[in-house]
Amino acid sequence: MNTGIRTALITGANRGIGLELTKQLTAKGYFVFMGVRDASKGAKALQFLEFPERAAVVELDVNDPVSVHRAVKEIGQASESLQILVNNAGVMNEDFMKDSTTGIAMEKLKKTFDTNFFGLVELTNSVLPLLLKSGEASILNISSNMGSLQLHSRQEPLARTFAYNASKAAVNMYTIHLANALRDQQVRVNAVHPGWVKTDMGSEYAPLEVNEAVGPLVDFLLQKDAPTGKFMFQGQEVEW
Ligand SMILES: NC(=O)c1ccc[n+]([C@@H]2O[C@H](COP(=O)([O-])OP(=O)(O)OC[C@H]3O[C@@H](n4cnc5c(N)ncnc54)[C@H](OP(=O)(O)O)[C@@H]3O)[C@@H](O)[C@H]2O)c1
């Protein structure tokens, strides 16, 4: 790949917020490595892009360390550095309408953390050398206001999906740790709440169309003087 092309890796890029991020970043001239669990779903997703030549599908299951390391190697062979990592892949294994706190099955709790937290940390650490090579990089963790300890402690009316919320709170803590660890190395690390978005996870009842939700995320990612160690929603800080 030509040097000088700006590159991004987006996990869970075959649908929902990840696919829309791919659309919007490729439209802005980025080359996007689309992390997908299933290559055939990735091939279908490419058809939705206006500039498919600015994207490559990379098989990447964040729960599988072998897949993570293979994907990072593949990206490293195609590009000498990465400017952007968007940790977007996520799962919610609970019923949005029920409080799962007292009856949570340990398997469900662990499965949620495997994808939303452990997989995210493993991928980020693996891809960090490529991000550092770019000289100025940005990591965006797609979190949720449902991971906000402060909002929950005030009993704001957020869904009581305990495993999901706890996993996103852990992502938020990781965001702060990583931002502090990389503060002097030109890597910005932030968490964002995308809003309640019409996707498979967000459901048809969500108020935000996916393009409306993703526009502000891309603006924030590409903002020249963007901060680090923040939790943002549409240009405003969210309480941790
Ligand atoms: N939608 C909302 O209202 C909302 C609100 C707040 C935060 N978020 C967050 O936004 C992010 C994207 O959500 P979405 O609404 O776009 O959800 P979605 O439509 O359900 O898409 C989830 C994506 O994650 C991928 N994924 C799941 N497990 C994975 C794994 N182990 N490895 C790699 N990829 C995996 C899925 O791939 P497959 O197709 O292979 O399953 C899919 O591409 C998530 O982190 C979510 O928590 C969403």
C-alpha cells in the first residue's frame, strides 16, 4: 500500500455502527481494514460501500487470540502503520427490558466480557505497535452511557442489563488507563456513547438512524485538536 494513505481498523465492521463508520471513513479518503468474524458477511458489507476499493476485509474474531494475532499480522503486511483503531465489536446477551442483576448466569457474564472487554484489550495491545508507528494515532472505544457508574448511581432510567453495563464500565476504565499510559506517545484514547441507535443491537425502536449517530463519532475522530481520556456523546462529555 502507498505510504501516506491514512488507515483505520474497525472491528465488527460488517453491520450496524461498524459498517457505517467504514462508509463514512472511506468517503473521507481513509483506507479501512474491516474486521469481521465471517468473511462472507464482510464481502456482502463491501457492496454497501461507495468506495469499496478503499477497504479490505480482515477476518477478526476478538474472542479468539489466534484470530486477533493473525489479523494484526495481515494488516501489518499490508500497511506499515495504522492511524485509527475503532473498537466497535460488541454484544448484548441480555433482555433489554429486564433487570438481569440478581439472576445473571456466569456463562452470560463471562461471554459478554470476553467480547466487550477482554477481546477489546487483547486486540488493542496487539495492534498498538502499528498505531505507534504512525506518529499520531487515535483509539476510539465504542462504549455506552449504560457503562456510566455516575448515571447508574443516580438511578437514571438506564437499562439494567448488568453484564453489558459492567463490561462497558470496564471499557471506560481501560480507556482512562490507556489514555494515561499513552499520553506522551501521540496516541489519543477516548470512549464514546453513540446514542441509542437503530441497529440489530439497538432495535427498530431506537431514535437515531445509524448515519446520524456515526457522523459525530467521525467528526470527533478526525478533530485536529481532539482530547484524550474523555467519554463523549455528540461533542459533549458524558459522566464516567
Ligand atoms: N446500537 C446502540 O443503540 C448502541 C448504543 C450504545 C453502544 N453501542 C455499541 O456500539 C457497538 C456496535 O453496536 P451495533 O449497534 O452496531 O451492534 P450490532 O448491529 O449488533 O453489530 C455488532 C457487531 O459486532 C460484531 N461482533 C460481535 N462479536 C464479535 C466478536 N467476537 N468479534 C468480532 N466482531 C464481533 C458483530 O459481528 P457478527 O455480524 O459476526 O455478529 C457485528 O458486526 C457495540 O460495541 C455496542 O455495544 C450500541
